[in-house]
Amino acid sequence: MIIEKIEYSTNFIKDLKKLPKDIIDIAVKKEKIFKENPLHSSLRTHELHGDFKGIWSISINTNYRIIFERQKNGDILFISIGNHDIYKHL
């Protein structure tokens, strides 16, 4: 499955700007992998549980994540990016 379109929430863009440049560079590489193969093993793509059902996470590295949801039209919305604290803001 190839991802055709990714949209970015205002929160995602705001959070992205706060990250160190090396993390941003890795996130850009991971996004490219995600577009080509959203289930690539390096992303550790998984659905969240409980109150966050329907929201998914991919790993940038061991500390940083991108949180996203699939829209009804099939597009992807990146909601947030950051360390594990981002789960508190959902």
C-alpha cells in the first residue's frame, strides 16, 4: 500500500519546529518510508489503545513518535510529533 497524501495538523507543524534538526532529518526519512510502505518494520507502526483507539503511531527513533489518523477519504493526518509526552496532548 502506498500513501497518496499526508496532511499536517497545526499542532504537528508547531511541534515539528521545536525538535532538534537531527530528529527532523530522521523524521523526513521516516515519512518517505511511511509513504512507500506504512507497515515497514523500521516504523513500528501500531494502533493506540483505549481512549486513543483509531489513532496510530510510528517511531522516528526510540524516543520520538509521529501520531496520525487515517481520514475517511483514505488520506493520512499527522497529528503530532515528539517524545512520549505527546500522548498527554491527544
